[in-house]
Amino acid sequence: MPRNRRNPAFKHVKALTRAVSGLLTRKLNQRRSPTVYWSQSQRELPVKCIAELSENVFAAYSAPNGGIAHVNGANTTDDKKIAGVDSWNKKHDRAYGIATSLYEYNHCTEHATGDPVADVLAICARENSAILLIADGVNWGEKPRLAARCAVHACMDYLNQKLYSKYTQIETTQDIFQHLREGFREAHNLIMKEEGTMTTLTATVVVQLKGSKQYAVCALNVGDSLAFVYNANAGVRELTVGSRNPNVTRDMKLCGGALGPVDGVNPDLTNLTYSLTIAEEGDIIFLTSDGVSDNFDPVVAHRAVSVNPIKFICTCPPATVELAEKIDMERLLPVFDERQRQHDSVRHMEIALLTMESPHGEEITASDVCAKLLQYVINKTEQKRKRLEQMSLENVEKSPGTRRKVMSQMSSVFKGIPGKLDHAAIVAFQVGMFQTKDTAQKNPQISEQSSDIEDVVFLPPTYFPEDYSDTWPTTTKTFAELGPYLEHYY
């Protein structure tokens, strides 16, 4: 006898279970996060009044290998200070950063591929504010690393001078954005002076609002280094969401914009974007290079395939176009457009933060965020990295020409392995007033063990506004060409 006939209530319980499950899923997808405002003009963003900024520094850190301390020609306001701070080795549990390489060790060259690490980060945290910077030098080598160091050093030095000077009035978020813009100009100038090449740059200033316990998070970015906000109730939201066009399939080999001599003299400010959101005490602001954020992408992780309208239109009969948009026939994976890829990426960041064990208990700190997200991408790229290391070990005795031929023949195999090898950096800050007694520093450990995170595919709701692409820039822009956008509006 069928089970539901033995127990007539069974089918009702089953139906109720499905209904509750569906309700919880809809609630999860409908969580309301604070609004993220973004524009290529600071004048189009809301104006918020901010509290007086404290000058007392409780944490200052730059990486890797000293980070911005290694810019020989940089000018500072004090011979004893670097970028306005006495020491750049004061990490804190609430102000933390990690930079490393995901590339394999090459037994033929006896060096890690891609060395030196060209990602640079810096954080300077005060009692009621913080400055977070991250740069990713374009390509490999000393010159890209120099460009990233120059960008972070110059921008940090300028912001520390202007935001905390007794002679500068900082009253609103528009004042913050004005100095962020000038900081980018200083970054580009120092790159040119030191003869670096090109780099992305993302700068975020967190400041307390006047008469409130809330904080304004002001960001300016160019390139593909991204900024996010984590809230225990609302999850992860991307702050730099306006810097990418969701109507164009992204080429991860292109960063979208860069400081430095892109055309020999000028930067490429095509995707230069101002962003603003409001954060609560306890929220965590974190910035990542693309070595971190791209490994959460469902296409890179092989949870989905990228939609390619040209491919579908050209190769699929009309009757199968609709089916091709829903599922990839060869790999049986869902096909995601850029909006869905972005949404799925931040949802998996939430999974990483909530499912991986925290060394500090239930509360997630800034150092936890850095360790957990970086541990995730290390695990995600482990298979590809070990395969490449094994191949280099097997080909040590072969000639360089033979090694290149073998690697070329194996390229299709590597494409089938999930993950993206790259330099990876993340810097994070936990929002809130810093008290003098909060001096504890915890150094989270990153292991090489596999993660228990399951690759779940999320089918997201519409994430971007309908008019997202109305003003999307289609040509390269420089500081001079952005004229009206870069003029202070007062």
C-alpha cells in the first residue's frame, strides 16, 4: 500500500514542508541590504554630514613584504614617517590584510610562477574612521609591483595629510570624495615619476556620520579590484558594483581601467566609479584583488557557464536558442549572465564566511574575513596548482622548448580544472569606535586542508537597476577628458 494511504496526513506534511522551504528560499533572496549608490560623478551621490575625525591611529599595516614602505622616490610630510604613519606593521584583529600568490612553484626555474607578488594593500585605522587601499599591478614583474606600491603609497599619503589636517575642513562625504579623487591623481603622478607601469586601485574611506552610530563608506575605484560590505543579517553586498557593465560578457584578462601610462602618458579611467553606502557597527568592509574575487565567480569555479549571445545566435537553430540560454548542452551546467554571476559570487562569499570555522568563536572579525576568503580560494585552486607543480617536476630534465610544447598540449586539460591562479590580496576593517583597551591582535591560521564548502548554484533575482547601462562609458577616458566629472562642484 502506498505510504500516503497508510498515513493520510503524510501528503499534507510533505506539502507543508515544501511550502515552508519555498518561503525561506524566497525570504533569503529578498533580504534587503542598505542601498549602494554609485556614479561616475560624485555630484550625483547623496551628501551625508560626518563626525569630526579622530587623529589617533590604532592600526596601520601594508603588505606584502612591507608594501608601501618600499617606494624610494616618494615624498612624505615627515622624514620619520612613511605615508603619514610611523609604522606599517601594526596589525589588529579589526584591521587586517593578507597578500600572497596562488601560483605554483616551478621546479624548472626554482621560483614560484609570477613572482614577485604585484598586489599591494594598506590599511590605516583610527578611532572613528579608516582608510583601506588595494592595488593590483597589471601583468607580472618588478614594474607592475612598483606601480601598485606607488599608487597605494601616494594615495594613502595624500589622504592622511588632507583628511586629518587641522587646516582642512572635512564636513561631508563630498569632501571625502574630492580628496579620494585627488589621491588618485597623486597616485598616477608618482607612478609616472618612478617609471612604473600600470595598476588598478581601489580606495575606501570609512567615516562616522554626525550624530549617529552609523558610518558612511565612500569608495573610488578603477580596474577590477573590488570592495564589499559584510553584515551579519543582510549578508555580503558589493560596493563597487557600478564599475562593471552587466550587458557585456567580462573578459577576465582585461582589468577595465588602470592608473599609469596606459597610452604612454595617461591612465585609463573608463570604469572609474564613485560608490557610497551606509554601514552599521560590526559590519566588515573588505577589499579584494581579482585573484580573490574571480575565484568566487561561478564560471571560474565551474558551477555555471557564461552566456554568450553571439555563440547562441550563430550556432543554434531558432528552436533551440531558448534551451541553450538555460543550460549548456555539453557540460549540463546552468548558463549565467553577468548579473547572475555577480549575485552568485557574493552568495558564495557568504557561504565561505558562515560555514568555515572561525578561530574567534561565533563573531566574525576582520581577520577572520581575510583568512576565510583566502582559505577558500587556496582550496579552490589547489588541484590546478598541484597539477602544474607535478608537471614542472616531471619536465625538469627536458629542454625549455620541449617544456613549452608539453605545456601547450596540456592547456586544454588545465581549462577543465576549476579555479584561477593569480596573485591574491584582501584587506578588511571592522566598523565601529575603537577603544584604547582593544589592543588584542589575533593572527588567523590558513591551512592547506580542503574546505567543506559545497558548490551550490543560486538562481538570483534581478540585482541591477533597469537603467544600469544607460550611461555606461564605451571609450577610454583620462583625467582631462573626464573634465566635468572631476571638477569639484562647490
